[in-house]
Amino acid sequence: MARRWRFETNLMSQQSSLLSQLWAKTDTPGVRAFFLSILALGVALLLAVYSGAAAELGNIGLAASSALLALAIAGWVAVTMVPTLAKRTPLRWIGYRMEYRISGAGWMYIGATLLVALAALNTGNNLLFLILACLISVILMSGILSSISLAGVELRIELPEHIFAEQTVRASVELHNEKLLLPSFALRVEAAMAKGAPAAAVLETPVFFPFLPRQERVKQSVPVTFLRRGLHVQDTFRIVTRFPFGFLQKTRRVALKSEALVYPSVETSNELAEMFPGIEGSLESHSKGRGQDLHALREYLPTDSARHVHWKASARMGSLMVREFAREDDRRVLLVLDPYAGVESDSAERAEERFERAVNLCAGIAWHFYERNAQLEFRGAGIERLLAPAEENIFAILRYLAVAQAEKPGTESPLLQELAASPELFKLIVTSRPRGTIPSDLWHSSYVVFLETLEELRGRS
């Protein structure tokens, strides 16, 4: 008995909370105008019926006055109450753009319905007409329930702050059911694409939500991979449902601008691994007054200089060990991306591929010095990041590299000539220029990465 009393108490509290939510969201003036309109129209209907009865009894004057009064009341409602109610009615759910597509099971069901309709018309059997009515009502209910399931659902997509090309990240897809009373079922979120267009990278794989409770949010995390750097924009998404019977697929388009700024890949390639020892050697030879305070001993890495090998410790440990010194504040690097795209005779496709390689090399080198806590400066076409710890500059550099564009073939940037004015900084220049075109003032304080030379070495291998 006590258990039943507690159950009834909980049920009553839930119902009262639901009623309080409905009352809090109720538009009191709108409800008052609605019931006043219903009352006025009811009076107009009674006057119209009374007018007809008076006309049949031969009382023409009373019938005419009753009819005119009924028309006046109806006109008053149309002029005053209807516009007020129309302004207060939330029509945004009605204005949703819906797309319809009949599934294979739906076509089979329609075919069966047509056969039953033909049989009912030919035989006049009441049972067949009853079955036909049930079949048609199922189609009608399918359209109504799917519309209710799509209505009042809002979409939100969140992407990570930092995204690298060719690296899988987790995107968050959230649906919010704003309906007060009804849940939604079997919703699928996917990117809206033009016919024949490739899949959108912002949401390549559709996300399925089997159940969305009323007044609640449901979130799912999905893997997303961007193959190329740049700004990826998706303006429109689709919410699709085949609820409840799968006969009709109904789609609602959602205008939601989602942007993803994708950095170039910073994975250490074979080219970079072979390049780093030379870069480190040139940097060490350029740095003046390098500290000699021993920080630690660690195992030898391919990028380490042979001069730092600790031979006694190596003999004792049985493997190569190197001395690791404390980082110096004056170890500074100026990373430069030369926007040179080549001469006009080069094909646009080859120039674009070469510049993409230059951007990827720059990103990998910048990330390398970021991991080593170096002092990093960066210059490119239209950007100059002043010298600062690499952790402060790295993401500003990557944001620039994500959208960097090569200069037009045949144009000449004054960037390299301006670099000669800073001989105190070690310059690491990535360029598509041929050898012999670099200003001589840069050679004694620079390490130049020629893409042309790298292509030749790759071709030989």
C-alpha cells in the first residue's frame, strides 16, 4: 500500500512539474485571445443558425439582422484577433524545408495499397474498403510522425581547436530536442552535399541518434580526418529520419556554418629526419657562446651531433650516450617560407605541388623547434612573427601555413633581400628557387632547403 502511495505521489509530482513547465512557457495574452476568438466565433455560429431558423419561419427582418450580426462578429475576429494570434504563433517549425523520398519498402507498400484499392473498387466489398482505409491511414501517420520527430530539433557541431592534416580528431555532434511533450526517434545527421560532389570532410560519416528525449540534449563523438590543409567550410547539414515504418525518408536541412582550420601535417617524414642533423650542425656552428652546463645524459638520437657523444658513459652503458646541455636563451632561429612559385613556364599543377611540399616542410621544422623549446621567429609573404619562445609562436605560424598561398609565377618577392639585414639570426629558408639565385649575404647565416635538390634526390632513390 505504501509502495503504491509513493508511486502515485511520484506520478503526481511529475505531472505537476510538466504542467508548471507548460504554464511557464505559455503565452497568457495569446491564450486569452485564442479563447476569446473561439467564444466570438461560437456566438456568430449560433446567430447564423438562428438566422436560418427565423428565415424558415418567415421573419425576414430578424433573420437579416441575425445574419448581419454574425458576419460582423466574424469580421471583427478576422480583423483584430487573427493578426494578433498569427504574430504570436511560432511558425519556425512549420517553415522547415522538408525533402521527401520514398524507400524501396515504401514503393512495395504503395503497390500493395493500389492492388487492394483496385480489388475494392471491382468487388465493392466493404471489408476491402476497410483494409484500404487502414493502409492509407498508415501512410498518413508515417508522414505525420516523421514530421513530428524532425520538428523542434536543433543541431550543434563542435570541432577541436587545433586540427592537423591526415590526423584523426574527435568531433562532437549534439542534438537538442526543444519539444515540451514529445521525443524524437531514429534521427541521422549528415552533411548536405550537391549532387556528384565528394563527401564533406567536416562530417564524412553520418551520425545516428536512436532516441532523443523531450527537452534534452544528446551528444555523440565521431572521428573526423582532414586530408588537406586549409579552411574547410560546411554551410548546410541534414537531419534525416525514416521513422516509424521506413516507408518514407524525410529530410530537414539545417543551415549551420561549420568551419575547420586545418594545419599542415607535422609528422616527421624521411626527408625531415635526414635534414635535421644538417640543420642542427649549422645552427650550432652559427650560435656563439654556447653554454657548457651539463644537464643530463641520454641515449643517442640520429639528429644528435657526434661531438656531444660521451664516450666513457657509452662504453660503460654499452650504447651511445650523448651529453644534453641546458637550453640557451640566445639560441634563436628565423624560419622563412619563400613564396616563390616558379617561372611562368612551369605548369600550375607542378608549382602547386611544390609549394605544398614547402609548406609541409616548414610546418615540420617549426614543430621540431617547438618541441626543443627554441626561440623561434617566422617570416613569409605578408606575415612577420617576432622572436619569441616557440610555444608562443607555433600556432600563429601554423595558422598562417594552413592558408598560405604561393605568389603568382613571374612575380618577385623582396623577402630574401630583406633577410640579409639580420645577420645575427640563424635563418632557415625553405624555397623553390634554383641554386645560385639566393643572395650571397645570406649564405654565412642561413641553412637553405632547396626543393629542387630534394626532388632530384627523391628521383634518384
